[in-house]
Amino acid sequence: MGKCELCSNEGSRMEANHKELGRIMVCQDCWVNLYDKNRMTCSVDASGGSCSCCSCR
């Protein structure tokens, strides 16, 4: 739990790799908004798994 780094709402947060801001913790509504507007970058992890924002692998 904590504050969304975009809208400051309290609650559960998800990690987003924002194109300009880098890794930020955001609420689900802001995550969906970033995804819909294509504002996140892919970040494939070291194990080769896909990132949380797309199906890049």
C-alpha cells in the first residue's frame, strides 16, 4: 500500500516502466491509462520472461 506516483491516490500499487519517468509505482487506474496511451516501455527480466506491459516475448 502507498500513494500512486501519478495521481497520489492511496491504495494498492503496480510497477510501471514509464517512458519519461522510468520505474514508478502507480494505482491500477493509472496503470491501465498508461497502457492504453502506450506510455510504458518494455522491460524483459533477466530470466527472459515477458514484461508486465505487453507480450514482448
